[in-house]
Amino acid sequence: MKSTWPGGRGSRVQWVLSRRALLGAGMTLAAGGALAAASPSGIGGRGSGSDLLGNAYRMSSGRVVSRIPDLKWPEGVRCVVNVTLDYDAQMARVSNKEPRLEATEGEFGGRVGIWRLLDVCSENDVGLTLFLPGRIADLYPSSVQEAARRGFEFADHSWDHPAWAEIVTLDRDQQREHLRLTMERLQSISGKPVIGSRWFYALEDLVDNGILYESMGLADDMPYFVTEQDRSVVVLPLGVEHNDAMYWKFAWLRSEPQGQRIADAQSVGKIWLEAFREVHERGGYLNILLHDAVGGRASRVAMLDKLFKEMRNAGGVWFATCGDVARYCHENYAPGRSG
Amino acid sequence: MGWKAGYTFSDERSPTQLRWPNHAVCAVSVVVDLSVPGGSDGIRPADLETTEARYAFDVSLPRILALLEQNGIRATFPVPAVIAQSESLSVERVISRGHEIAAHGLRHEDVTALARPDEAARMDQTIDALSALTGRRPAGWYSLARQKDRFPGGSISANTIDLLMGKGFKYFGNSQADDVPHYLVTDPRRPRKLLALPYSYSCDDQFFVSFPPRPGGTNIERILTLESIWNEELEAMIGTEERPGFNRVVTAVIHPYLNGWGHRLRVLERFLRKISRRKEVWVPTGSELASHWFSINPPESIEIRKSLWRDAPGKVD
Ligand SMILES: [Zn+2]
């Protein structure tokens, strides 16, 4: 099957590269609008000005970002917390060519950390969403099966977590094949459809495979939609400050030693609790991103246990899965719907 | 890509429900790295004349030894062979206090790119140098990182673990794949396994004091964060009334060239006093920890699932 990139192969590659640049700069991976704003052609607001609708803007690529004005949560819900877990184990380490002894830290995630994070979420009745590379089911099958057995949600996180240098060499067909393989593998374990993704696939491919949500980017701190050619997904926004790797992973994605400040667990817990309090007051949305290898260390799991309990005690918190939130938004706020 | 090919691994899931000696609920291992900063090929003679090296051996080490003694703690000292030779008086002082001496490379050099015969010869030289001083072959081998390394896990080559197995080492000192000892396997077709002791850079002082070092870094002092992490890990292992402990191992790593006076020494003193006074804590040397592990989880008990080593059918990579 022959395929072309939206807007031509060149622009697609540029799109991927600009995401890479954002990541390299230590910023949130931005989906949609925020991404275009960072690319040279997006600066200056060429697209956004003319199509500005208050809560929506059109990027030069044609992609439309639409926020949800006055998003109201279901009856009795004051705010929403999504706990998400990128189950990378050593996959990202090996593809990023970390030295052997460094990559062993990734194995800690698969052998030890994942189990503790499943437990602390179960114990606190938190609706965990796991973003999984399809191949993780080959490396650590028992933990993946256990996560399914406990009813946690599975979402796509690439097939084998390739490094950036490799991502840009994959053509569209290969990307589709990776997405299909991962979804198949995860669905065969959970018995439930995979409806979410946290990776760099074309929106067209996501929607055509039944994906309802993405979870990167911060064009809003509430869930919002991105639309291309009548295809829409919900974006469940993620702030880089809510990503555990920023505090606990030395040399994250090969960052330089000058950037390393390994934090104690309580400092991170304090930041996240403050973030939660503001979100709780406003009736907002919070996405906490954990990684098995760093978030699964004993002191950090103990901190999460306390944090989840404090959040629950605040009252009115919906510890939803990402799918819960995405479905709710699609049902009530899909772009083009009136009201 | 073989995710388990070319580097070291263990079984799929770490064992749980562990038993420690003396009814302890967890273990704390104290590791004192006796190396000093060197070049990329490790410690050169001139590196032993720097102010920080002289401080390490002449001022700091005696104080740290006294602290360990006051608290009845025996630690594990990874010692590069060149240090054993040049600073033999210091190392003898360590031995006489009952601490364990472990190997730490010939010059604490980066071995990643060494040819196998070269690495094997350096290992033999290291074993000889330490044996001459201590009167016995070292049981453990460490490959801890240097403060200026790009990654904090330390360096091994594709051959290191296999060579250590061949030379009869009882344990490898620093692997991050667990927070309890675990077995390294280099070839799934052969039953050879080498025990690795747990390590995490989050409990290693060199990444918190004067880090990142000059030139290039800003010498930021964050030892109070390290103290907090040591305590948090310890408390998480012991548990609280609300939450059972994880019952595993904390490995606290210190460097005499970076620690030995002032606030840093006080942090160390507080931690050593705490672990020596809490009855829930067992404080073994590397070799004692390894022996205990052999008794509760012998190498034969570890199942290496073949599936972990094969690439999956239908792979696209
Ligand atoms: Zn990942």
C-alpha cells in the first residue's frame, strides 16, 4: 500500500523533528497546536489569527485545536485525576543506547517497580492507565497480564519504543504496522479495545484504528480536541512538571549531567499536592505520569500512597482512567456538537 | 533488536517476602568508594597528589573509620588496585577495622571499550594487588561511576560479567536491576549466574555534593536532599503503622574525597547512628549480604524464561 504524509513527506518529517526539538529542550511533548507554534513556519500566528474562534485555532497544517469551554464534570465530581504509567522498562534505555549498567535501571522497572505501582493504585482504587510498548508484553508478560486482570486500562505507547533517530526513518506504512501490532497485542491480553495512544502517530491513523485520545501536549490544562479532516481525538494534557522522570531519572533521554538534580520523594509529593489543590479548587484536570523504573522505587511508592490518600480525602475526586475521561468528552463535547 | 541481548539480566520478577538475619525487616549496606577523581583511563599517579586525594586519605578516611567504629558498622570498601598499592597504609587501616575490601578495577578506569584479553589481564592484576595486601582474593567487584561520567550507573564492557564469573567472584557490587541482590546471566544456554548487589545513584553522595563538578558544572550542594532520600528509602523499607515496609536493601554510597567534615560528616553521622540503633535494620558487608542471599535464594532457584531472550514472532524491528 502506497501512502503519503499529510502535506507531503517533507513536512511530516519536519513535524516529527520539531517534536523532537521540544523534547530535547526538556519541554512537554506538544500535540497539535503547541507543536506548530514551535515550528518555524508556525511562529507569527499565521494560522491562528484568522481562524481564532476564542476556544479554537487552526494550524497552518490544517489541524484544528479546540478547547472545551466550561467543561463540566459528571454530577458529584469536582476534579479529575488521571494516573498514567509509561511502562518502558529497559526499552527506552536500550534504544537510546544507554550503557549497560544504566539500562539495568530499566529492568528494575519491569522486575520490581511495576508491581509496586500496580499495588499502590489498586490499594487506593486509582483508575490507572498503562501506556505500553507492544513488545513489553514479551519482556514482562506476568506483570502485563496482572495489570489486565486488575482491570487497569491499556493504551498504545509504540511497538518497541524507538529512539528519535529511528522514528524519523520509519515510513507511514511502518508506523501503521507498529500501531496495529501494539493494539492487537494489548487487546489480546486485556480483551478490551485500545482507545488511547501516547506516541507520534498521524492523527488519521489513530482515528482510523479506533483511538479516541492522545496524552501529550498542553494547549490547555483541561482536555481538548484536535481535529484533522473531520477526525478528532481528545488530548488529555500532560505537564512536564507532572512527569516523575523529570525529578528522578538521571540523564533522561541522554540529557547532560549539568541538568541532573535528583529529588527526594517528599519534595515531588509536595509539588504534586500543590498542583492538585489548585486543580481541585478550580474543578480542573490533573495527569500524573509515572515510569516503572524510577517511580517504582520504595520511597517514591510510599510517597504516592500518601499523595493518593490526601487527594481522595479532599473529596469529589474522580480517579478515572484516561478512557473514562476521553469517552466523557467525546459524548458531551465533541467538536461540532451543539451545546 | 534483542532486548536482552548483549547485556546483563535476571529473571522476570524479583522475589518477594524476604527474610533477613536477626529478625531484621530490611538491610542497609554502607559502601565507601576509596577512589579519587582521575582521567578517562582512571587514576594516574598525579591524581594521588591532588589536594582532594590527600584530604581523602589523610583526613577524611580516619574520621569515617572512627564513625563506623563508634556505630559498630562494618562497611564495604571498593578499592582500585592502584590505590591498594599507593595508599597501602590507609587500606591496611581499613582492613584492621574488620571492613571488607572489594575490587574496583585496576585504576577505576572506563572499561567499556577494552578488548577482552586486555580487560582479563587488568582483572588479574587487580586481584593480585588486592590479594597481596589483604591475604585473600577479593569476593566482590565493583564498577561504580565516576562523578564526571555521563551516566551514573558505572561502566562494564560486554565481557566484564562473563570474565568475573570465570574468575570466581562471589558477587558483582553495583547493578540497578533490583533493590535486593539478583542474578546476572550472560548466556541463556549456559546455567552460569553471577550474583549482583543492588545499587541506585539516588543514594550515592557523589551526585549530590558539589554536583555537577567544575569545570562545566556549578558545584551545587544538595547533601540534605541525599539525607532525605536515604531516610525515605530506609523508612519505606521498614514501613509504618499504616503501611508495611518493602523489606529490601538500601545501599548508601559515600566517597571520602567528598565527605569527611562539616555538614557532610554530620549527615553521615546521623544516618549511621540511625541504622545502627534500629533493630529492624541489618547492616551487612557485601560478602555477608551475598552469603545470606545464597542461603535464601540459591542460584538454582532462579528460572530464566527462554521467552525473555527470544525476539517475538511478528516483530517488525
Ligand atoms: Zn516511554
